[in-house]
Amino acid sequence: MAKHVAVIGGGITGLTAAFYLQKLAASSHLDLHVTVIETKDQFGGKVETVHRDGFTIERGPDSFLKRKKEALELVEALGLGDQVVSNHTGKSYILKSGELHPIPEGSVMGVPTQLKPMLDSGLLSEDGKARALNDLILPQLPEYEDMSVGDFFSARLGEEMVDHIISPLLSGIYAGNIYKLSLAATQPQFINVERDAGSLILGFNGKQPKKKTSQFATLTSGLGTLIERLVDSLDARLLRGVTVSRIKRENHKYELILNNNEKITADMVVSAVPNDISANLFSDAAYLKRENADPNTSVATVAMAFDKDDVTLEKEGTGFVVSRKEPIAITASTWTHLKWPHTVPEGKALVRCYVGKAGDDAIIEQSDEELIATSLQNLSGVVDFKKDPHFSVVTRWREAMPQYPVGHKLWLAEIQDKLPHDYPGVYLAGASYDGVGLPDCIRQGKGAAQKIIERIKTGT
Ligand SMILES: Cc1cc2nc3c(=O)[nH]c(=O)nc-3n(C[C@H](O)[C@H](O)[C@H](O)COP(=O)(O)OP(=O)(O)OC[C@H]3O[C@@H](n4cnc5c(N)ncnc54)[C@H](O)[C@@H]3O)c2cc1C
């Protein structure tokens, strides 16, 4: 008999789950029906591309990491391989005390693989450099399960290093408080290096990352194309503008109650929505509610279009991130026309700013005009503009950036242990759980699909 899977949430995770459910069911000759339910009028979640006056503007993610293969694999499976474009490499900077400093060459998430660039850098005071060098002689950290990224790096390399180099490099991904962010869940590779070598600097010594190779990729027509192609490829029931309000467990099946009063019965469910929503839908699983986690951080992106001749960059490069101690609202700026030249028409420039961080995210409720003015003001001295932007695209992402607190991996293990008993056939996936980047979300969506197919095949 045909099985029915309901996928809640039509972001990249949910759509990927639906795509692989169909693909794997077809290759195993299984009769499977899929329904995707998305609360907004459009699919894609945080992935949204705007096309205007020849510009391709991303409201959310602008690219994906090539090293994690799941995104490229999906792109290929959708026949979009010829659209893949890699970023132009160039210098990127950290803004500290109003000045742009190059990210020290050869550093791995801020950790030096060679000493000279760190010792030459204007990002650290002489005391800060001496403190970082203490990493070479300090004893190994006592055994621990997890600790915050901030505590770990400040214990090894000192607070200055955390404030001015490591935190800014991570803030674009998590926009959270680095002193609450789980090391084990977000940067586990450093744990092993410290354990094996007794020092981060020694552990990375000479392991210089290859210079000038592009790490990121996107699609020539924008990441929205990935969403469109996924949706087009689905032979599923697709519901937009419909919210799953409640879920009841009935005789080994699930009844999803929608806000349009429709009821959908499913054998299995992929819940690909932010965790606070899953926690409400699956309320018997009390462990889904997180007591020790900060709320997701809200951020805004401000993309501003100019004539290239009207924009003067103080230094050549592709953009900058901002020191934790800098008293400004933006946390990063990408000079998109230089990093992704295909996204702008000839002779034009696109400057994108990120606004909002943990503890200071109410700012995103400013009006569009205020956010644009704040961005331009925060850029002054670093980027000079002769004229106002031709147009701007401002996007607010409320409570959008999941925070992985210390102990996050233990929490994931608890879910893995208990959920199959409490809600058999329900799979949670997406940015709240096992990685926030697009390749991580794609891996989780695919993983949920694989587990469901396995469950059907084995009749469990
Ligand atoms: C500004 C910004 C920039 C980013 N930049 C990058 C980047 O460059 N590279 C990168 O790899 N990652 C980046 N990320 C992270 C990445 O975009 C996200 O982690 C990822 O898109 C999340 O996908 P998801 O499907 O898990 O969740 P979402 O995209 O949040 O999708 C969940 C969907 O569920 C829907 N939903 C919620 N509740 C219900 C309900 N009750 N019923 C039905 N539907 C519901 C929502 O409307 C939403 O569409 C960025 C994120 C942001 C916000």
C-alpha cells in the first residue's frame, strides 16, 4: 500500500527531503506520496533571490561552501551544474578602530598557521600578540565534553584574539554570542588539534591553507533557481500559504491539522521548520524545548546598488567583517560586484551589509531608510559614495539564526535516543540541529529521506 510522507516547511531542508524521498522511492520501486506544507506564499525559506535592473540580489544566503559536497551534488542532480560559479578571491578585512586590517594570511578561522602574519598584524596589540604566543607554552586544557568557542580560544590565544579575529570571522555564520556557542557542535576540529599537539599554533604550524582558491559557489541566476528547480522537480502535493498548527498521533499515523481546517493523515513526517516550532508541534517530546539556549538572533541584510564610478573603496578587496568591540551596527559588508561580478550589470556596484547581532538585534526593526542610513554611515571612511544608492533591497530575518549552546551535541543525542520512541516515523532536520549552512541543511534533508525509505523497506 502507498505510504504518505508529510514534509513540514518548504525551505531548502524540506524541499531537499521531498526531492530525495521521490528519487529514492523511484529507484527502489516504492509507492510513495509526498505532501510539502509551507506557511509562506513562496517556497525557499531563507533562500530568496531578487532580480532587479540587471542585478541578482540575494536576500539571505549568497553562496555555499564547496568543500561540503552535498550542495554541489544536489545542484548536479537537478541539472544545474552548468550554472555553478565560484567566488572571485581577493583580500578580505577585519574592521577595527575604524581601520581595515587584512585577515592574517594563512590563518584557519583566525588561528595562525605561521607566526609572521600574526606578529605583523595591526589587529592585536603587542600584549595581545604576546598573549597569543602563550598558546605555545600553556598546558593542555583539562579534559572537557564541550565548552564555548569564546572560552576555548581565549584560554589558548587570549581575549584580544577572540574579540578582533575569531569572533568576527564566526559572527557571519552564527550572529551569536561566542561565549555561549558550542565548540563541539560548531568547531570540533580545534578540539582534536589541541588534544594532539597541546597547542593550536603548533598543531596548525606549516599547515597553511592553499591561498587564493575560491571556497564558495553559487548559481549564475541566483540561489532562488535552486529552489525553483527543486519545486519543479517534485511530483508532490505542494501547499503554500498553509500552516501546520497541530499534530495528533492516531493509530501509528499522524494527523496534521492545518490552519485552513484541512486535516492531512501521514504515515511519516519530516519536520523541517525551526526547532521552536517543532517543539510546539511535538509537545510530548518535552526535551525539544531548550531551557539554556538564547533565542535565535535576528539579522537584516541591506543591499545597495550604485554606479561603479560612484563607489571608492579605501582598500581593494571583497569585503570585511567587524571586530566584536567596534561600536557600530553592521557586522560585515560584502563588495558583491567584486566577489560575485556576474551579479551586477557592467559598470555597476553592489554593496551588501549585515546588521544585527546577539544582544543588539532590535535594531533590525528600524525603517528601511534608517537601516540604509546606518549602513552608509557605518561604511564611511572605508567605502566612500559620491551619490545615494540607485535602489536598495532591505530584508529582515527575525529570529533566523539558530544558536547552538554549549552541550548542543548532547541535546541532539537525546533527541536521537528518545524521539523514535515518542514519535516513531518523525524526523527533524534543518538549521536548528546539525549545521546551519546550506550544505548542512541539504545533508540533513537527504538524511531524513534516506531514513524514511529505509523504514519503509524494512517495515519498521
Ligand atoms: C541573512 C542570512 C545569510 C545566510 N548566508 C548563508 C550563506 O551565505 N551560506 C550558507 O550556506 N548559509 C547561509 N545562511 C544560512 C542558511 O540560509 C539557512 O540555515 C538555511 O537556509 C535554513 O534552511 P531550513 O530549510 O533549515 O530553514 P528555513 O529556510 O527557515 O525553512 C523553514 C521553512 O518552514 C516554514 N514554516 C515554519 N513554520 C511552519 C509551519 N508551522 N507550517 C508550515 N511551514 C512552516 C518557514 O516559512 C520556512 O519557509 C544564511 C542565513 C541568513 C538568515
